[in-house]
Amino acid sequence: MAKCIHTMIRVLDEEKSVAFYKAGFGLEVADRFDFDGFTLVYLRNAEADFEVELTINKERTEPYELGDGYGHLAVAVDDLDAEHARFREAGLKPRDIVAFEREGSLLARFFFVQDPDGYKIEVLQKHGRYR
């Protein structure tokens, strides 16, 4: 059986991206590999083995085009309201909390935030299928 281990995103500024993911999600640098033309930084926390891989292309100066195919990364938290307040206090500019219902039942409560490169991250209250 396959196991998901990481997702990769291309970022312009390593320092800003590492700081964002640490402040927002408690992700720390697990490994960093420097090559001639690019650097790979793997971020993770104690909650899961799944990592966010940052790829920094050294000659890149322009922001990346995210295109119309990218959706979002999602994380689940124990206390959505507290996390939303913490994100606001940290200056991470979360969007408003949304309650999403299906057939009269709560499916999900969540908010979105964007990283320094414009990637969207959905922060979900642990509930139902979102654990």
C-alpha cells in the first residue's frame, strides 16, 4: 500500500517560507539539501510524518505562476477558533471561518490562509472525516 510522504511547492524566498510554515503550522526544518541550481528544504512537525518540501531555484527572481490547476493543502486542528485567533495575532491574515453543511449536517468548519508565494492552505476543525 502506498503512503503519502510529502508535497512539493516552489518558493521564491526560503527564509520567508520557512518562517511562515513554522509560525502557522509548527513545521520545522527536518532536512536541507543544497545543490548548484536549487535547494530542497523538508518541513515537518511531531504530529505526522508527512512533509512539505520547499524547492528554491537559485536563479529565480520572479514569483511563480500557480496556474489554475493548484487547489490547496489541508491540515486539521483540535481548536479551529483558537488557531484562527493565533493566525490573526501572528499577522498571517487568515480568511474568515466558514461552516460547510451538507444535507443539514455539519461537514466541515475551516478557514484558508495563503503562504508568502500564494499557495492556499485550508485549516479544518478535526471533525468527521477530517482527522
